[in-house]
Amino acid sequence: VTHIFNAMRPLHHREPGLIGQAFVDNSVYAEVIADCMHTHQVILEIFLKQKSKDKVIFISDSIPLNNAPTDSLEFGGYQIFKKDGKAVNESGTMAGSMMFLDKICNVLLNKNIVNFFDFIGYASLNPSQNLGLTDYGYINNGFVADIVLWKQSQNLEIEKTLINGKIAYTKSV
């Protein structure tokens, strides 16, 4: 289930729809934009209590405006604007996220919604398993070495990223 809750018929006690089915069917993975803007914190907590841990996938839905030096840009044929920390279209409807997964991680940790180890599973292991990538998701001999090294501080920061065992990013000092 992609972007659970977004642009979907709401969960209703007489018509549970796709959201209700995703809650009870643990044969399916459910992706959630976990920025606490697309999905309210309480709904995210309900989702995490209901859905099996190994079937939850956190995504960012970050768009190019996130790192843009301007307050608006054209994306997907629409003009998108930064407003109150959100990406919105001309009518004010959310049009993507203004957070990458590292920032989402800090938001969720600071709100005590998830712990770091569960977050890593939701953002890396579970997506790998959903895609059938059997040599990803673990640090092990013979596995693909796509690794993010985090610096533990007041807020976790990405220190270094390795892709296929080669340094792809190092935080500048």
C-alpha cells in the first residue's frame, strides 16, 4: 500500500476500505509518509500499533523543493510552494514532503513515536524485503554495502554514506 492514508477514502467503521484492509492483512506492506504532517502523530501511532513491524515502510516523499534555494518551483507540471514547513500547490494542498528520512527520524525520536532501531528497520530492512532484495538490509559478508553512518548527538546526524562499499557522502566539518 503506497502512501497509506493519502488520497484514500478515510477509514470508516462501516466501510474500512483499503486502510482497514492494510491494517488487518499482514501479507502486505504499507508505506507511510512519517513526517507527522502527512499523517498526524496519533494516527501514525495507531498505525504502528496495529500493523506488524515487519510490514511497515517509512518513506519521506521529499521533493526537489526541499533543498531548493527558492520558495517555489515547478514540479510534476504544477507550481509548488514552501508554506509553514510544508510543500503545497496553488490551492494549498500538500504536494510532497519537505523532509528527508534523517530529519523524519529525529522528529519521530523526539516525539517518542519510535526508537532508532525500529526506525532503521522501517526505512531500510523492510523496503529491501518488500522488493525481494535478498542481499540488502543487513551488514553481512556477501551483502551489498549500502550503509549510513549516524553521529549520535542531541539530534542524530548522517556522518557518512557508503554505496556498494564506497564512500558516497561525508559530512563536511
